[in-house]
Amino acid sequence: MSKKNKDIQVQIKEEVRQIDGKEQTVSQLVIGKKIIGEIIPDNKNFQAYTDGRLLGNYKSLDDGIEALIRNWNLHE
């Protein structure tokens, strides 16, 4: 018997932080009350972090979000 997929609500919260002396908008992906990752803009690319480690560099914010969700789904 297969399991039924359940919908999970993912929220994107933005906050402004000082990074290397510059104010940058950091996007946090949140499921429930747990932060599953952060995306930080880096020039024309976006860096995705999960659990304090760099997951990769992505060309768009959407690609970074997709990678974080894919990584969370793989490890949870």
C-alpha cells in the first residue's frame, strides 16, 4: 500500500542583514517553525545555505528555493 502525499506549506521570509559591511536581503525558507535554509544574493547569483553549509550557487532565486526544498525532502 502506498502512502498518500500530504501538502506541506513552505513560507519565504525576508530579513535585512549586515553581510560584509553591506545590508542585504536574506530569504529564509520555513516549514512549520523550522528554517530549512537561507538564500543570499551574491552579485548576479544566489547562494543557498542549509544548516550553515553552502549548498550551491544558483542563477535565480527560484532555482535556489527549488534546491533547498529538494535537499530538505531528501534528508527528512
